[in-house]
Amino acid sequence: MSSYFYVFLGGGLGAFARYLLSLVNLSKLSLGTFPINTFITNIVGSFVIGLISAINLKNSSLSPQMVLFLKTGICGGFTTFSTFSLETFSLLEKGNYSTALIYMLLSSIFGILSVTLGYYLVR
């Protein structure tokens, strides 16, 4: 089966999972205009891609198609960097400079920490 199909299928499943997470009301966790759902989506996606990367390195029995399905497909469909960028732009455009800066810093820091944690949990 073509690699395109695995990416297509995984991307659809990842996007569907992202949509389901967007339906969860996390307003109690939100700090004003901070986009908490997108933040959590990106952190979870970063953690999962770290896990998959480590599993792939540790256990080479994963086929290249499975790696494409999981990393490029599911994680690519699930994470929301383009939405992150648009929300940051919107915060800046509305003059919410401190929220935009905090959002950018926390997303970057926790994203990298989540990849590292996911990776080293398997390794």
C-alpha cells in the first residue's frame, strides 16, 4: 500500500482526535485570553511524537509505513502549529502582548520538554 495512504489515514485520525479535544471545555483552566485547548493539544502531540520517535529507534520492528502513519499522519493531523501561529498573531494584533509572549514561551518550552519526556520514557 502506498505511503500516501498511511499519511492520509493517520492525518484524518489525528485531525479527528484534535477536534474531539477541542470540544472539551477547559475554560476553568484558562487564564483570560490564553488559548488553553491549543496549548494542551500541542503539548500532548509533542509528547506522543517523542514516544514514537524513541520506540522507533529502540525497536526497529516498526515498519516505515507505521512510522509515517504515526508521526507524519496522526501527530501531524493532531498538532496545531498553524493554529498556534494564528492565535499568537491575533493576540498581538489585539494588543495582548504579554499573553502572546507567555503563550509563545510556554508552548516552546513545554513542547520541547514533552518531546524529551516522551523520548526518555521509552529509551
